[in-house]
Amino acid sequence: MRKAEISRKTAETDISVTVDLDGTGRYDIRTGVGFFDHMMDQLARHALIDITLRCEGDLHIDDHHTVEDCGIALGQALTRALGDKRGIRRYGSFHLAMDDALVRAALDLSGRPFLVWNLPFPTQKIGSFDTELVREFFQALATHGGITLHVDLIHGLNSHHIAEAAFKAVARSLREAVEPDPRRADAIPSTKGML
């Protein structure tokens, strides 16, 4: 029941994404951007959300449109799969340690998009991948997923470890937030009566 599929085609990208919020973390990601695929694999695996994602983007220009538009499409898919958000926990947070990196993520599936980003990278590239695109992805995900998202670097020396810790921390936070709340299975988790 908590599944969704989104197709999004522009002059820059052609994307299809499916999500299953009650999955096991299976993933099949192909965007043409190797490092980004690796990060998206981590997101699915650690959120326990099944994700299939295909993107054909204008990589001859750069990776920006592909990464950002995947965030848009995934955010839209999450919103559709969550429906009225009845019975979910709504909030999630996690501290993720990965070698030298320690990242804290906290989120609220409030319907009010906002990103607080305190995740500086010591390098501008991870291989050929621009580190600034990590923020672009999460900005798009938060905006189109209606997510209030805070991501903070507590410690880190290696850009790859920092990026991967961020994706995993957000994934674990998302896992907690979308999980059914057995104590409030039929309730919208808001005093307003809607999210």
C-alpha cells in the first residue's frame, strides 16, 4: 500500500523512480553517475526502502541536473507513498559514525520543506563527483518531499566518508520517520489533524 512510482521528463533529464516504504532496502539504481549511485544504494539499504531509479541525464554538461532531478523525483515519490501520513512516527534522527566522519541528521515529515545544512567538505571533488552536489540532492529531496531536514557534520576528514555518513544518517532518520507507530496506527501525527 505504501508504494509509489514517479516519472519525470524534462529537456535535461528523463527519470523513473519507484519506492516501497515497507521494503527491505533493495535497490536498483542507474543514473550514470557512479558515486551518486553508490550513495543512493546506501540510502535505500539503510532506510529499508526499496528504490528502483533510472535516470538519463545531460551528463555531457555535468552531473548537476541528474543529481538534483533525482532528488526531486524521489521526494515526490516519498510524498505520494506516504499519502496522508496516517500512522507514521513522523520524526527521525540518527548519529552516524563512519571511520573519521560523524554526521547527525534529524528530520520531520511535516510537509514544510526546510534544509539546514552544516556539512562542509574538505575537498571539492570525490573522484570526478562535485561535493556541492550532495547538498543539491538533499535540498531537492527536502523541498519535494515536504521534509524539514537538518544535517550536521560533527567531525570528518575524508570527503567520501563525510558524504556517505550523511546519506546513511539521513537514511536511518527516514527509516524511523516512515515506520508505522503501533501506538497511533490510525492517527495523523499532528495536533492540526493533517500534515
